Amino acid sequence: MDKIKRIKELISVINKYNYNYYVLDNPIIADREYDAIYDELVKLEKETGIVLPDSPTKKVGDTVLEGFKKHTHIQKLYSLDKCNNFSELESWINGVDDEYGKQDFTLEYKFDGLQMTITYENGKFVSAATRGNGYVGEDVTNQVLTIKNVPLVINFKQKIVVQGEAMMKLSVLNEYNKTALEPLKNARNAAAGAIRNLDPRVTGSRNLSMFFYGVPFVEGKKFSSQTELMQFLKDNGFPVFDFFKISNSISEIENIISNVDKTKKNLDILIDGVVVKVNDFKVRDKLGFTSKFPKWAVGYKFEAQELTTKLNNVVWQVGRTGKLTPIAEVEPIELAGATIKRATLNNYGDIIRKGVKINSRVFVRRSNEVIPEILKVASTDETCLDIPKPTHCPCCGAVLKEDGANLFCPNFYGCAEQIDDRINHYVSRNAMNIEGISDKTIKLLRTNLNVKTVADLYDLTENDLLNLEKFKDKKSSNLIKNIASSKNPNFSNFIFALGINGVGEKTAKDLAKKFDSLDELKNASINQLLEIKDIGGVIAQNIYDFFRDENQLKLINDLLNHGINIQYSKVKTINNDVFTGKTIVLTGDLENFTRTELTNKLESYGAKVTSSVSKKTDLVIVGENAGSKLNKAKELGISIMYEPELLKNLK
């Protein structure tokens, strides 16, 4: 193909993508795919020596949204050059070192938010703006005034423009979605959509944060280094993220970046890489800028967590509550170290809201190595087909019931997928902990011994089991003993075992602390449930509805009639100077305890055991093969305790 023709095609395509991303806040292509097209354009421009007037390689951002006042930046704002592998990073670092001598480089998180500038005069907040096209952005002063951690007054009295990123923390996103009429799927778009909304009340409802890292313009002061600049920001009350490293060693820089990549899932914010900057401002001045990028900084981008692919089909799965979940079958893609062939959608309402169709191209996200999900439609064409709403259960054929956005199979006692899923959850380690019941065993029990509910497990005899395939005397005897030994569960384990939609282990423990008996929990009002700190409106309604479902109440009564004796005695806190009142995280494999045993022990001392390391963590207990949580603890300077010391401190 003629190179000039290809350049024109790429410019047209990229400008369309830029319009959707910067103006509409509605990206229709994943970052990695965009980068590949953009890099092709850059390569062709270098080969031909031709850069057309409308080439996006000459631009920083795009058009200012209508409805906002325009804000002309005092100093041009630049974008950031990128590299995707250590070879490219090494070439960049070596290029700087070869020309200017061995340099110190700083490392900061590459935030995945919305870049902003704020102007201060006489120590007071004056205005805020988006980056826009680098020259002109949107005046979003009223919107930024709703961000609580942005200082309104600073010590520095001369005119200054500070640069940072508007972010929606993941914990805030999760809390917001508990009561949102339309849940938000992406923290980056949630922040951008909040800032670029004409109604500041919408911005305020998102509870955004900002983190600062630059000073594009300042009167009466010169900085000698990025280190000095960051300290200046801190001294003036600007929130600066606590990750900031400095090194002149390529191997150390690469190790730091690799560690961030491994531990980023523990962060409460979205990042998509690490920014490496020349620390010395005199060297920066010599390096200068291209028309688009500073030559003294580069963004190392992590492997994509999000890509687009074609949706080929949707199949439906039935869970333990009878709820149908649509599973999208997609063209295989390599995403975050895995081959993705299937991705989840929440319910039929989710399909309608997102406009997902057979043959449409869709965004697939894989966050923190969990099950991938369909985020939204990227594009559709004339081959796309609507996804039909099922009317009958795909497992048992029962006529489905509709409840809001969800579809349910009402065949509580006859739907095989429901039965198997309920039993599998009930016998799991953190529920009733009945060992020896695999997925295959559950199917054998259902098809051969007519086990239709978890209560039926307690009717089984050794003779029943001996008739099953591969069940010998010892295996049958052990399973009956394990079933019998589950009859005295702790209240929290029993609550979790019931499989209430949205009630995990922590919520089950919170419920057991709040209510003294099963009867109290069954009769709890919505308002009583909402008094529990981490329970929102959706989960409260799920719990309330569960204990008013005739099938579930019958099942609970059947379990009690089979001898289930719930242990209600509340744990008395034993004082322990080392653990009482501490927030503790467990990581690695411990020789003397299971994770559940140690958690229960520590909670008996009045400790709070959490799953992720943060500034609020007091202690990390470490076993063999510990990974990212140990690294995070070291990074934050949190106390670390290994098993020998643990054993000494346990009473």
C-alpha cells in the first residue's frame, strides 16, 4: 500500500479515536490497540519525512467540550512519551547518560485518571482546568472545588500552576456502586465523567481525590530537581502519593518497576505504569521538548488489562440462588498474561444497558487477575444481532421469573445447577467445612441418591455411599463422619454457608457480631442491617429477602431438625499486647496454622484481619512463599512477623 495513503488512513482513524476519548469520554478502542496504530503512524512519518497538518502526532489532546468556558494555559502542557519494555527503557536511559553523564532518575506512579492544573495567586485557589489540547482546556473550577483533598490556601504567595491527576479511589467506587442506580464500571472514566460534568453536584457525589506531581509554571522560584519539587508540593499541603523512588542504576530501576507491576493490585487507585524522569532540572533544560513530549521523561506502560475483541455468543449459567448469569464467548485474546475466551456480564439488564450484541466488538477487562468481564461495546455493524432474553431455564427448562434486571429459575428443588452450586458452597472450607465432597461427588449424590438440598446430606448412611462409584469402606466412613462433625458450626460459618447473595465471609462475621441468634437475624429490619458499617442498601435487601423466602426458610428448618446446633457464644477478647487492637494481614503458607485457624485466633485477641496491605495495616504475618503483600509491607515500612516469632507471641 502507498505509504502516504496509509498515513492519511491512520490519521483519520486516530483522530476519530481521539475525539471519542478526549471529547466524549467514551473510548472505542483499548490503549494497547491505540498505541499500536499510533506507533505505526509515527514510524511511517519517520520513514517518509512527511507530517501532515492534521496529524495527531502534533497534538497533545483534543477539542474542548462545549458548555465549559475555555481556559488558556500559561505554559503549554505536554503529553508523555512511552515505552513498553525494558529494552526501550534502557535505550532511553543510556541515551541520557551518554550525553550528559550518569544521571539520577525518579520513579513515580503513572496514574490512570484525568490530568488537571490548578492556579494559585497570593496563596489562594483561583481556578482549575483540564489539559485539553495542551494550549487550551476546560475551566472546571467549580467541579474541582468539590474535591476535598485539594488545598484552597497554600503557603507560597506568588503565582503558581500545579499539575496533578483527578482520581476515583477503587474503595470509593465500590462504595458508590452499592447504592448507585447505574453502577460505574471504570474508575478512570468515573473520574473524567465527574470532572467534565457541568453540574458540580455530580462531581461532588463521586468523592474524588487528587494527587500532584508537577509545577508547569511558577513565579519567583526555581527548582533544582524533581526531588525538591515534590518536597515543595508536600510543604504546601498538596496531596502527593507516597510512592517516590530515585536511582541511577538501570537494574534497580527495572526491579522497582517489576515490583510495582506485581503489587499494583494492592493499590486503592488505578495506575497503568511508572513515570521515569531525569531528576536534575539543569539537564532537563538541556534535553528540552519535542512538539508533544518532554525529552526528560518517559512512561513505562504495563501490560494491558483491557482490550477489544469480537463477541461470538452468550450462554447462561444458573447459580445457587437461581439467578441466571450471561457468559460471553469471545474471540480469544491475550490479556494480562492469560488467554481470554469467556467473560462475564452481570445480568440481562446489563446486556441492554451496555448495548452488547452478538458480533459486536466489546471491551474486555481483566482486573487484578480475576474473572474477565465485558465493560461495554466498542463498535457495532450490520452483522450484529440482539441477544435474546431467555424465557426458560437452560438447565431444567423451568419458566423463568423476572426481578428487575435479573432472571431467576424458580425450580429450587429440581434445577441441577442450582442444587450442585448450593451444596458446593455449603460444604466449602469457610462455610461448614465438610471435607471429601468434590464437584463429582455432588453430582453422584444428586443423580444416584436423590440429594436435592444440603439438608439431605445429613440423611446419608455409609451403606448409601458404598453403592456409589469408587466409594470404598474407608472413604464412605470418613465422609459420614465429616458430615456429622459439621453439626456444630459457629454462627458466622452457618450464615456464610446459607449462601445469601452478596454475603461473604466478612459480612457473615459482621452479622454474627450484630445479632445474638438466628431468630434475631431472620427478623432484622432493613434499617437494623444498614447499621452494620460495610452493608449497603443492596446487600441489606438481599439478606432481608432471603429470610422471607419460603424455600430458604424450609431449608433452614430442615437443617435445624437434622441436628444443626449453631454455636452462638460470642468470642471474648483475650488481651494480648502484641495483637489486640491491631490491623493484621496474613501472607504466605504457615506451617502450624490454616489461614482460617490463625484468623480466628487473632480475632479472639481483638485484632482485625484484613486481606490487603495499606497504610492502616499495623502488622503483616509472613509464611513461606510470601509475595506481593510482603513487598508492599516493606515498601510502606510496616512491621513484619515471621512464624517463629508468631508462635512465641500466641498464648
